[in-house]
Amino acid sequence: MKFIKTSLPLLLLFQALLSPPQTFSRPVVSSNSFSQFGKPSKETMLKARAAAEAEFRSELHMWLKENMRIDVDTASSIKAFAFGKLAERCLESAEETGVGKGRVWTLTLTVSEEAARSAFSAHNEYFDALASARFQDARGSDLNTALPGAIGALCAAMAKIEPPGGGAGVNVDDIRANVQILFDKIEVKSATTVVDGRPGSLPQRSPDAVFTIDGAPLTGFHLTATVQGGRVLARFETDDRGAVPLRDYKVPFVHNGSMLNVTPDAGRYIKADNFIKYKDLGIRLTKGQDLSYIYKVPALTYALEYKASSLSKSIVVPPDFLADAHVRKYLKEYCGLVPAPRGASPDLNVKIVVEFSQNVHNDTEEDGYAMRAVAEFRGAGVDRTGRTQFEKRLNFGISLQPGEYFWEASGALRKLIGDALSRDK
């Protein structure tokens, strides 16, 4: 018999290739560093904590891939919800430390390997038990009770975070099949496809859409209404008649012909703040349960009083920001408003005042370049005021880059206007 002589390093390489993947024990760690002289204030530490928690989610996502061989698809609304809940559970046991070195403070959050695995197990056990409990509600003959139970069970079952191939517990496919059977019994009737009215006011005419399940009114069915750009107009549920209460929501400031989409939302059945798509649950909406409407609105006219100024010599407001063209462009493109003809009374009087100032932060050795803005809208049944403050900080001795700063400031101003006009209820 002839033996092949093999070096030890090569033998170890063969063993590594033939062995199952190994995981390495390590904690999940995130941190946030900031400049500060002296002991940071409670407000500063809370901001640092929020930033460290945001980084923690990224670190947890990587930890799951490396240590658990699980890649959570956070593009899926249900998986994004599940991952957020796991992160919250992990952070409950996080050890927080704050260390100052010179003028730099660092807040660190550490979750041990053992604590992370314990949170992972507790997360799956909780949602497995919830799925089983909710699925029991789906077994009754009352479809208005069975549907929420089945949807809640499916959301809970899919909120588990498992490796490829799944794990023990409830059968997701069985629950999904049950939900699909119930959804195929849902029908929607709508008298019109138009929402008619003035922006900022309740609609003069709205779709009287009614949901039924197996011929009976579908009550308490959760829906989310969105307008242009995906902005959420409202989250509501059908009433005792199975009707959609669109008449209770003011017409948003949109262009004539803009779309209103009313979509079934599974999130509320699992007490989720975020919108959970039935598509991500694997449910097909085959009988028109996803509704679309068109806004028929007049173009409201406005008169604008706009003023931008600087209280500090170090901030020179550029001419294009001093002029009101950038505001008028936004009012037209986003809000559907048009300037009132000369000599005519406007529907809306718009007043926007912007002031820039420089603040000195000696505790952090930073200059703060701040914009304070107030936007007022009066007329046509509208009485709204919005305020905002946008500040950018730079270390002493670093020059402000005007182009970048005013670009960000204009974005903050547009958001102020949009938020003020988005109070649609």
C-alpha cells in the first residue's frame, strides 16, 4: 500500500473544507461618537442612544447572517416588522456605556452572544404561540371573526425569523391557504370612482365603497389610503355596513386627476405601526379588493407673502433663496396651487417667513447655522400654521459651504410646507 505524504497545513485545509460551517461567538455591538466638553446633557445622550440603536439594527442584521446563517429580507414589509421587533427585544438587554476621551464621547450598546440568542428564541416562541392562538379564532363560522384571526395568524407565523428551510411550529402554508379562501369570499362595490371637492375641505362627493364577505357586510376591515408619492392620507377600517369612511377625510392638496389608492392593510391585525402588504404575505387580491380613485379638484389660487433674511453677517442668503420662485414652484408642483390673477381675490393667503442665524456651541466647539421658518395658510376653509428649525453644526474653523447648506435648508422649507398642508383629517 502506498501512502501519500500530506503536510499538516494542507490536511487542516481539507478538514475545514469538509467540515460544516462554523459560527463564531461574538456580541452585537454598536456605538455613536460625538464631540463634547464636559459631561454630556441628558438630551445629548438620548440623541446618541437613538443613533447607536439605528446602527445596532445594521449590526444585528450582519450578526444574523454570520452567526445564524439567516439573511432577513427587510424589503418585505412583514419581515421588516419582524426584524424591528427582534431588534427591540435585543436592545432590552443591551449594556450601555459612555466614555469620554478628550473632546470625543462615545456611547456604546453591547448585547452579548447569549442575550442575542435568547432574544432570538423568545421572539420566535412568542410569534409561534401568537400564530397558534390567532388561528384558533379563524376556525369559527362567523367570517367577520374568522378573517381577522386568520390574517393575524398568518402575520404572526411569518414574523418568525428562521433559517432557510424553516423550523418547528405552525404551518405557514396551511394558514395562508385559509386566508386566501376567506379573501376569495370578499367583494367590493363602489358607486363612483371620483372624489370631488376642494383641497382642505371635506369632499362634496366620495365613493360609497362597501366591502362584503360571503354576501354579509365586512366590518372592521383595515385599509390604508395613499395619495401622490405614496403619502398616507389615512388608516381606517370599514364601518358596521362594511363601508369605507372616505367622506370623513379632507381632500388633500393635490393636482386635479391625482390618484387615491385604498389598499387592504394587514399591519393592524398584528398591532404593527407600519403598513404590511398582503402581497408580502403571499395573498392574492383577485376580486378588486385593491381600490383606486381619481381626485376631481379645482386649482386653488393663492397670494404669497415671502421673506427670507439673515440675522448674522456670517450667513449670506443667496439671491435665488431670497426670491420666492423656489417656493412658488413647490406650491404648484406639489400642492396644485396657482397664483391668483392680478386684482383677483385669492382662495388662500400664504405667508412664509424665514430667518437665518448663527449659534455658538462652546460645549462642543461648534458653530451652528440655523434656519427658523414659519408657514401660514389662511382661506378657503383652511387655517394652518407650521414651524420648523433646521440647524447644521460645524467645528470651529471650518467654513460653511453655502451651496450645500442652502440646498438642505430649502429641503427643510419644502417639508415644512408639505407637512402643514398634509393635515387632512
